[in-house]
Amino acid sequence: MITFSPGPSKVYDKVAEYLQDAFNQGILSANHRSATFMNLYQETETLIKEKLHVPEDYKLLFTSSATENWEILAQSIVERASFHIYSGSFGKKWLSFASHLNPETESLKLDTETELDVASLDIDEKFDLIAITQNETSNATEVSNELIAELGQKYPSKMIAVDTTSSMAGIELDFSLADIWYASVQKCFGLPAGLGLLILSPKAIEKCHRKGEVGRYNSLSFMLENASNYQTHYTPNVLGIYLLKRSLEDRPEIQETDQLLRARMRQLENTIAQSEKLMMLVQNPKTRSKTVMGISGKEEFIKEIKAAAEKAGMQMGSGYGPLKPTSFRIANFPAISDDEFDKLIKFLKEY
């Protein structure tokens, strides 16, 4: 069964080989204070910077998931309150977590067809962090690099944090445009779930130290203290980090992956546009994700096409939250092979 679910998604075919190598090399029992692990951490950070074009002075931290970062940022970075720009369920959840810790938190909810209008924004001085869900997995929308750049230019004194859970390692992101980026590996990284990434600029690290929040299990200052020695504050997912390193070694630089996924998405968009039965969940190409395609329809039709796809050996991703009955989602992630993607296109054209 080929899965086109947007997460957990298809893993790279070579993961089986990596797993066997990890066992043979003793990675599964490596101590996280050992030279073996510290070298693994350093090599993985170097590869992240090389392959994804992350600035050299940014720092990579490991967490258990992308969503864990919601709490870490709210407690250790935000000094007064954050302002959240979002359009779907995951952005709303980030807002909810932040509001629990900082009651002054506020937000702007975008319509899925409405591109962010930076010029009209009026974000109060009390908000020291702007939170953006760059790729909203639940409704297949995105915010472009260009708009993030505009936001940074308009509010240079504010910290910008970006959720790229379903786009990091899939599309080329300009990490210099924001101070905080995070993701999970079970999507565009093509790896098993259980590992989150948090990438911080020197400005974000300085802000963390200035706030001085300490004493919690996942206090960012505690994490950074350990990371300075390429260690973690807790016993980490060493296997996940090893798989990430091995996968990055075998992957091309991000611009090549970006070109591939954009070409595939254009092919998918054309297929849906020419269909009499299929309709894109997001009509505006400027707000439509490049890595997750949402397809909408009546509830009965959605059930039928998903069932037909399973009979053909393909699993579609269900719609999320309130969109579940009337939509399904297709992951356009790098681990999906060209042959698998061609099979999907053929199925959609003939359905």
C-alpha cells in the first residue's frame, strides 16, 4: 500500500538499510553524553545547514515533536505575549497553547483564500513575538517566503517564529528571514515520527538568555546549555537523529528537492483542474501549499474515491478536523517516488 497521507507519511525506502546499520554500529544503545552521540549531533547539524541552507550561526535543537515547541517558545522566549497569524487547526492549537501561558496573546485568522496583507497589519508593541504557520497541514495552505520577508521588514524589533512542519526539507525556505523555525521529521524528511527540530538564530538565543526562564524540564536555556556541547538535556531519540543524519547524507541540496516538488504539484493541480469530479480545497494559487494538496467534495464522493484508491493500492490522507468529511489530502513529499506519483496521477485522471 502506497501512502499519500501527510503525516506520518511515507518514509524513504533506504530507512530499512539505515536501521540495520544503526543496529550494527551500536547506535541503539549509544549514551547521549558519549563522544559517539556528540559527533552524531554535530554532523547532523552541519548537514542541516549544508543541505537546507540554514545560516551558519543558527543552532539546531532536538525535541520530541514539532508541537512540543509551542510550549517551549511560549515559556522561554515570549516575554509578554505573542501575536499569531494562522488559517487552520494547527495554527489555532499553537495559539491555544500560547494563550494558556500568556493571557495577552492575540491573533489574526486568515481565510484560506486570502493572502496575508502585511501592509494593513497593525501589531501592537506589547507583542514581542509574531507566530506564523507557514504551511498549514490541516487545510493545505501556506505563507510565502516573500510575505515572511515583508513581515520582518515591517517589524524588525519583533521575534518571528515559523511553523514549517509540512514544508521543511521539501521547499526552499529562507531561514535568514526569521529567528525561530521548527518541524517534525515524519513529513518532508521522510522518517518515522518521534523527533522534532527547533532552529534558533543568535537573536533568539540572546532573547532566551535575557528572559532567563529556568527550572522546567524543557526550559530552553537548559536545552541550549547542553546543546553548546552537542548534548541534549534528556535521553533523546538517538535512533531518530541517526536516521536524520543518514537521510540528509543521501539527499540533494534543498533547491533540487524544491524544483521536484513544485513540478509535481503543478502536474497534480493540472490534473485536478481538468477533472469534472475533483476540486481543489484551496482555489487561490498564492495561498495553496506546495507540499500538501487538499481535494474537496461531497461527503459521499470523498468516501467513494478514498475507497477506490485503497483498492488500487493507495492510501489518501483524510481531511482534518471540520474538513474531514468533505475533503482528503495528498502529500507531495520527497520520499514518494516518481513511479508512485505517476500512479497517483493516472488514478486521478481515470477516476
